[in-house]
Amino acid sequence: MTETYDVVVAGHLCLDMIPDLTDISEDRVAQAFLPGRLTEVGPATFCTGGPVSNTGLALTKLGIETRLMGKVGDDVLGQVIKEIVGSYGPGPASGMVVDERVSTSYTVVLSPPGVDRFFLHYTGANDTFSADDVRYEQLSQARLFHFGYPPIMRLMYENDGAELTEVFRRAKETGVTTSLDMALPDPSSAAGRANWVTIIESTLPYVDVFLPSIEEILYMLRREIYDELYQTANGPHFLPLITPQLLSDTSQKLLQMGVKIVALKLGDRGFYLRTAGLPSIEALGPARPSDPVAWADKELWAPCFEVDVVGTAGSGDATIAGFLSGLLRDMSPEEAVTAAVAVGACNVEAADSLSGVRPWDETLHRVASDWERHRLDLDAPGWDFNEEHQLWVGARP
């Protein structure tokens, strides 16, 4: 009997090392990182990072049958990653790739109190991940294939993204529903200078569900707007400047490129969903909802839930896991975006990328228990607040 499962998650995988910085008061952060200074910190948490781990293992914790396809070296860090992944059972680890010629990727995650996290990252084995590292026979046994972080995987953005396009072309040949997440590249790096417009235009015809952050897609597709917002905000924290019109215009461009579902991560401003028309939703593949009419021509903006934030590592990946879980469990789009921000909120209650994620039933129970939301005020034509689902509904027909 052929084994089947819900999701295969492939792409970037690394070992995250997260020192505990909670004893550094907010007013001491600048001094703590002065050159030559010794600063005492708490113990370090070691966990797997990147979407293969963050999204894949979050899906596993949410009860979704998942297989992981990450690439590691045959070294100490690779052994640690395999041990962590293996602790979730033999299933998730069955698609892992070990290459003795490369070194395992790692990230030092620094998340001081009151300051957005920043990373020291070594790409390692991820730079050699190719279309041939995907085990397509497993994809043919799954409902959904999710790939994450091509901007920090060298072969995925070189040569105008030919390798990334090949991954998704071959994936679609298996019949699986496809999903893609991005990452924001360093503007001074080769990835930052890659021709992302061409890469996106070439790849999205083979992508069913596209889940970047708004910062990522503006940087890649609408660079002039990204630069303008960056300058206005005097830095990268320009989410308060994001308008419903900008989201509608950007998502429309993506739908025109062939994507069927666009979901944009908006940090503490929530999660935006835009879907294509009925024919596209009906052609979504094995992850298609049973009521495609309910998913067609939707535009939703879900605010975040209120929580005490401990760390934000993996929050976007957890949000994606919540959304994909809702899609695969045949929820309505309103319920799926609510699940997305719920799982994302649970994630940030822990310093690492996974321990805050709760089981699916527990997450839904928390949503149903009058869990408070962040205030999100929209003053835009055609947008109305839905009291039942506590989210905004856009002007799409």
C-alpha cells in the first residue's frame, strides 16, 4: 500500500543558536553590543531553523502529516539537526538529504528586549540545494508541496532563478498543490542584487499559494515603493505605512502572474489574503477546498491576537503553518486566516521557533475563548469589519 501524507516541506534548513538576552534591560541594549565589551547572557537554546523546520515541524505539531526535505552536511551541526528532527518521529525526517561535501547551515539569533531580532547566518548546505535534491516521488504522494527561503539558497536565485523554476515545474508535474514562501535578502549580497522580477515571473505560473511578507514582495517586485517606504520610515520598520490599496494592487499583480492564493504576512499588523476567481480555485489541486465558491474572489485582512511577546523567531513560518493547516483541514478562508494569526501569536510566546506552537485543538479552543485582538483600524473605501470573524473584508466582488 502506497504511503500518503498531507505536506512535503522543502528548502532552507539550519541550526539556530539563540542566547537568552532577557536580563539585558532595554536601555542597556546599545552598550551591551559595543566592540570589546563582555556582556553576560543567559543559556542558549538550540533549535532547528528555516522553513523546513519552522513550518514543517509546526505543521507536525498541529497534527498535519508532514515530510521534510532539508539538506545538511555530515558534521556535528548536521547531527544535531537530525537528532532534533528525529525527535518528532521517523516520518518527518524521511526526506532529509545528507551531503558529506558541504557544511551545515547555522544562524545565531539575537533578540534583545525591545529591539527587533537580527541574525548572523551561514548559508552552508542550503547554497547547494538543487532541483535534483527534491524527491518528487514523495510529492506525488502528498496533497501539498511547500518550499521556503530561495533568497538565501544560492542555486535558487542564480541564473535568473532557473533552478527554482525547475523545482516548481517538476513539482506541478506530480499533480501536487504548490506553495512558496520567501525571505528578505541582504541588499548588498548577490541575492539582493538578483533579478527578482524575472525570477518571480518565471516561477509563479507553477505556484498555487504564495506566502511572502509584504516587505519581501515589495523589495522584489516593486522596489521603488519599497525604497520610498524605507526612506519615509527612516528604516525597515514601515509596516504602519502599508495601506489596503497597496496590498490590493500588489496582490493583483501576483494573481495576474498565475498564483491562485496570495497571502501576505504583515508582522504585528496581521495577515492579508487575496484569492483568484472560481476557475483558478477549482484548479488548485489535491489541497483544493471542498467549497471552492467560498474561497473564490476573497480579500481579507486578519489582525493579530494579543500576547506577551517573548521572541519572534519563526513567527512568519508558524503563521504559514497555521494557514496551510486551515486550508488542508477544509476551513473557510475566514477561519484559515484566523488560524494563521492564532498559530503565529502562540509562536511568539516562546524564544525559539517551535515550543510556543500548541496542538491544533488547543489553538482552536483559545481562539474560541474571547481571545483579544490587536486593534486594526482601516479607513478605506469598500472595506468592512466582520464582527463574526473579527477581521476586515475587502472590496473584491
